[in-house]
Amino acid sequence: MNQLACEGGVCAKDSAVILGKPGTQKWSYDPARKALKSGEMCLDVKGASTARGAKIQTYRCHGGGNQRWIPEDFQGPKKGSTQFRNEASGKCLDISGGSDVLGRPAQLWDCKGHYNGWDVAS
């Protein structure tokens, strides 16, 4: 069963994280845990991989390095937005293909990519 759960732009299909319509999914940043959370679920690097292109999934929060994200000012094409660097890999939360096309999967990538900048509501 393909299940799409959307609550700010990123959706979970089954457990894979994909780009959804802006404003459709809300993730909060927990600075104490360095986690991007939606309820009891966190953005998680699948298999704790540190490789470029590693898939991002939703997973129950456990506090591992593959779930810890450090917010930074983004210096790429979307200046003024925030990038999230994964503590374990040093790579950033990215949408594959450097695209903002809906349905593209999230991944780890070098931090100066084309779609590493995220709009964060205060």
C-alpha cells in the first residue's frame, strides 16, 4: 500500500520522505535533540548511511546521529533559507535532482547543492 502522509512541503510516502506541496506538512525542530520532528517521528537517514544520495525516511525518534540535524544559513541559490546538516555525515538534507518538482525523494547531499535551502517558519 502506498500511503502519503502530508501535514510544510515534505511528505512521507510509506516511510520515504518526498517533496510535497508547500504548507502541507509541518516539521518542527527540536534544538535539544537536534531533531526534525513530526509527532513521534523524526527525519532519519536510512540505515545510518553517510553516503551521497542516502535516502531520508521517517522513523521513530531515537536520538542517533542519523537523526540529528544542525540548522545553518544557506548560501546557495535560495539565500535566506536554512539548510540542515546531518551531524553524523556532515552532508545536508536535499531533494534529489536539485529540483523542486513534487514527488522527488529527499536524500543526503553535499551542502552547497541546488535544493538544500528550506524555508523555516518562526
